[in-house]
Amino acid sequence: MDEFLEGVVDDVVYTNPENGYTVCVMDCAGEPVTLVGTMPFLGEGETVKVHGSWTVHPTFGRQFRVDSFEKKLPDSAEAIYRYLASGALRGIGPVLAERLIHRFGAEALDVIEHHPRWLCEIRGISPKKADELHESFTQQFGLRSVMLAFGDFFGPSLCVRIFKRYGAAAVDLIRQNPYRLCTELDGIGFRSADRLAQSLGVAPDAEERLRAGICCMLDSAAFQNGHCRVPEELLCAQTAKSLEVPESALCGALSALAEEKVLIRTEEDGTVFYASQALYTAERYIASKLILLAGEKRPFTPAGIPGRIDALERESGITYAEEQRQAITYAVTEGVTVVTGGPGTGKTTVIKAILQLFDDLKLDCMLAAPTGRAAKRMSEASGREAKTIHRLLETGFTEDRQTRFQRGEDNPLPCKALIIDEMSMVDTLLLEALLRAVKPGTFVVFIGDVDQLPSVGPGNCLANLIDSGRFAVVRLHHIFRQAEQSLIIMNAHRINRGEMPLLSVRDSDFFFLERHGADAVRDTLLQLCALRLPKRYGVDPFEDIQIICWTRKGPLGTTELNASLQETLNPPAPGKREKKAGSRVFREGDKVMQIRNNYDLLWRRVDGAGNRVDGAGVFNGDIGRIRRIDPQGEALLIDFDDRVCTYDFSLLDDLELAYAITTHKSQGSEYRFVLIPAFEAAYPLMTRNLLYTAVTRAREMVCAVGDPQTFAIMVGNDRKPVRFTALPGILKQI
């Protein structure tokens, strides 16, 4: 039952400065009451009115869980003295409090808030200290106005972020233009800002609404559909439909955005496109930098390379295919080399040979891949250290949570050669950041499989570079004898050629269990994960098995399967804590995935020597396990491949269960056993490269369960979603 309590804060036991979660003791009519909840900037001696309900914590006993709170300013000279003397404002103790009350009486708090320089009349308060007192007071009581104004639209954690972003002027700024929230602050979408705007009486055709709608639609096209630019006709049609306004109403806003260079207008082959400033700049930079690197004269000629490759063959006992020899030669004679090929075509062998030649030429070489799992696999295969691209660039973050790379044009990478694996996953913005850190004269080698799905982020970089004809490109086709023994590899290549995979083999690493109906498929998957595969092969269902689906939706999509798998593999149990977040439940022991890049999330791990290593950054697609849930501290402890992070409850929207994941989220990763539910989904999703990508994620075994006709449909559907990018056209013009 909801209740109100009022009293004075006696003791602040704990507070989280990021989201305002606080544990404190309040004197309520002479009785001490423990309050828990989001109460940012709360200080001892403050009078508060709280709304919430009573709970009983298993360890800490009876508590009052706060849903909302309101600070009440003391209004008499005596009460103000008690408040100031308590130390609630940093820098004021009993002596200064007495002087303030003696000089300003009951107006003391008003002076601190509105006339801080008057405080300099008090002995012991300098202009600098006066400003600090004003800032401290504003922080404590300014947030109150944000929560009162916008609490019906945003939760306490978002209100804290709004206040931190805009400060004391937050309410006025947002009321002037509520749409700035969705264009300037991560975590608030257009729909949320639009609901607030409607409550404030903003007209449907208001200029600020149209401008924000266009920008958000362009962002959605980039980060949901991979477009770096969008045709004007399509942009206007989709925005008008979303905003429920006529297309003609958008003309003025679109022209203004282009004139102000917020959006960039270009024309190609008679079609007008619009792009964000960031993506337009990124594509132009990528093209110019790669052409520069490719066109620079190199100190080495191909003359002596064949003999050195022959020597490598003798030393390693490997006979290179002709296309591998070509790739190795290009890597040490061309500024930019692209090597693409499917599984079993010897990409790792090529990397090892290239590294050996770079060593011979005394060229320091660095290795990187887009994801932690891909970098780890690259390290294991090459015997050299490989980093994620973000770690290579020494990713940091600004105060307003924006990405900042320590490596760039002013602080380039300390290497003369660079090899990037899993290049199909690298999006436009990441490639731009990487190339800005590459010194002129550096050899750059891109390795990847162009037949896999393109990057989750905007762009189609690997395919664009190959199709441009401006760089040295080698396609590896030859499947080596050892790889021919794997039905996973052979079926992957059959799928890629448009041929039906072999589904009747029962004694290999790829097998198909025919089942019809969603219930039968789901039940078989649950049995395989929980019983059959662990018993037969000794695998861990959490660490070694990954279910990969085409989609989130439907009875065999990730949402439904994750709920079933959670109940089967990690059911509720006494003492096992859990946290409900909307319709989802997170439980200790659950397998979870990070679904957005978070560059400022701190982690720690213990290295091989037993030393603690601290770092920051958990990225889209990283998979971990929930080790502990702390209801008191409102946090989860999650282990991402030995990197242990503390997740505040306000970050739960960045997590989802990961017993089953989509094919897109599986990119760049490899799993011992991959289970694939073969079920019919929306036809645009049932594509050849989606199936090919899922199959090639398996290292030891693929088990598909469902209807063979599903595979037949997907193999026959070679449709590739169109991605609007400017990079190919720019490369052809330079």
C-alpha cells in the first residue's frame, strides 16, 4: 500500500552518483526509518517528503522503498541554521551557518540560490567559495524542479541525466524545445520527447517537431537499417508517415537542416540523398585515406617475395594455394590489401605468413578485430596479441558519455603494418576512427568474409572496398583437404553457392533433426541443450552451446526461446535472487548479452600473473553471466569472459537474455556447438547469407532442428538488403 512519510535525513548510508540511488536513515516523528530508492543529491539535515511502500529486506529488515520524493526547503531562520550547520552544503559548518543567519536570516537560502556574490560579505567566503556554494545548492534543489516537471514522462534515473546534461536551466530549455532531448541525449527516443511536447501544447507541424522527426528518422535508417544516407523521396515519405503530417510540410525543415549543415544534401545519378554530418564526413575520410595509403610508394618490390614464400612453405610444411601466394605478396607490396574467403579457405594461414614476412622486413605489425571474441580467436590462431579495435584505439569517454579515441591523427598507432580480421563487421564510423589513427606509409590488410551479413552499424565497408576496384583484392576459393573433412564447412560453401546443404548425414559435425510445429522444435531444442548434448559430448549448455535464430519474434524467436531456456536451464530456486525489468526477468546465473556499446562501463579482471587489471567498455554483442544480484545496491555483477562489471539497475535496458541470439548478434563470434531452429519467418529475413552466417559461427558442431523446406527457401533466396552508402561513388571519383 502506497504511503507518504516526512522527516529529516539523519544519515546517508550509501549513494550512487551516477543514478542517484540512495540508502539513508530519516527521523520520522522521532522514529528512525530506513529509506531506499532514487533520491539524488540528498544530504544530511534535509527535510524530505517521500512516497512509496514498506518492504522487508531479508538481511536489513524493514525498509521504506521510495517511488518519488520531494525536498522541502526549511523556511525559518532556526530551521535553515540547523540545515546549514549539518554540513548539507559542502563548505558550510556551524560557524559559517551562524554568520549567514546573522546576516541574512530567513533569506539565507534565497541568497545562496539567486545572489551568491552577496555571500562574499561574510567573513570566510571568497568569490570562488560563493560560486561553489551556489553550485552545490543548485545541484541539490535544481533536480527537484526537473523531477516535478518531467517525472510523469521519465523515470528518476533519466531525470538525473537530464539535470546533469542541462543543469539549472533544464526545465526552461526543455520547455522551449522538448525535442532536444531525443537529438542531444542518449536513451530518450523521439516518441518519448513527442509525448512530452504534446503535453506542452507543441503543434504537430511545429518546426522543431519536423526537424527532430527528420533527424531521428535518418538516425533510425543508419542504426537499424545500415544506411549511411537516404534518398530524399524515401526520407520524406517515412518521416511524414511517422509524424502523421503531409510530405509538403517537411520541405522547409529539410531545407533549413541542409542549409545549416546539420544534414548534408548530395546528388548522384539524378537522385538526391541526405546524410548526417558524421556519416558524410566519415565516408569521405575513409575514401581519401585509403586512396592515399594505396597510392604511396613502397620500399619493397615483388621480385624477392616468391622466393621468401617458398622458404615459408619449407619452414612450415605447408603448400600455399596460388591465391594465398597472391594475397601474401599483395600484403607486403601494396598499401591496402583486401583478402576475402569463406571457412576452410586458409585465411588464418595467410595471416601467419604475412606476419612472418612483416617480421622479416622489420615492420612492426598490430592485429585487431571488431569484437573481443574475434580478437581472442585471432590471437589463438596467429600466436600474436590481437586487440579489439576499440582497445587498439584506446577508447575513452567524455563527461557527456560521448566516445573519445585516444589514438588518432595527432597520436597515431605505433606500427608500420596493420591487419584487421572479421572486416565484414566493421561499420563506417569505426573504420573512420581506425583510419584516422593509421600513419601514412602503413601497410593495411583487411581480412573478412564478404558473403556474411554486413555490419550491424551503418555502412557496407568490406563489400564497398571490394566492389570499388581501387584496391588489391584476393578472393580465396580453394577449400583445403583438412577442411573438406568438416561437413560444417562443406555445407557452408554449398549454401553460399546456392546449393542445398546435406541434411541426411548422421555421423559428422552437421546434422539435421526434422521436426514440424513450433512446440516440437522448441521441445527438441530444450532437450538438446539441457540433456542430450551435455550427456553425449560433455559440453556446458551455458558456455559451449549457442542457439541462433533468424528473428526475435514468434514462438521460435529469441524472446520466446530465451524465456523457455531460462526456465529449463536456470529455474527459480530458494536463495537465487532475480530482478524484474518490464516483461523480462534476470536471474543469478543467467546468460546475458550487452546490446549497445557502453564505453564507460568499468570492469576488472585478474591476469595470468594474478594482478588486478582495470578497464572500461562493454560492447554490443558481448555475452556474460550474471554472478550476483544486489537488491540493496540496485546492481548486478556480470562476468564477461573474466571481465567483471557492476551493472546499475538503470542499465538493464542494455541487456537481454542470451541463451538464444539473432544471427546478426552472432557476427564475429564462434561457438563450439550451434543449434539452429529451422522455422519459417518473414521472407525478407529468410536469406542465403543469413543462413550462411549462422552455420559458419560453429567451431565443432551444427545441429539444425525443424523443417528442411526452410533451408530450401533460404538457399534459394539470394536477396541482399540494399544499403545506401556514398563510399563506392566517392572512391570512383577520387
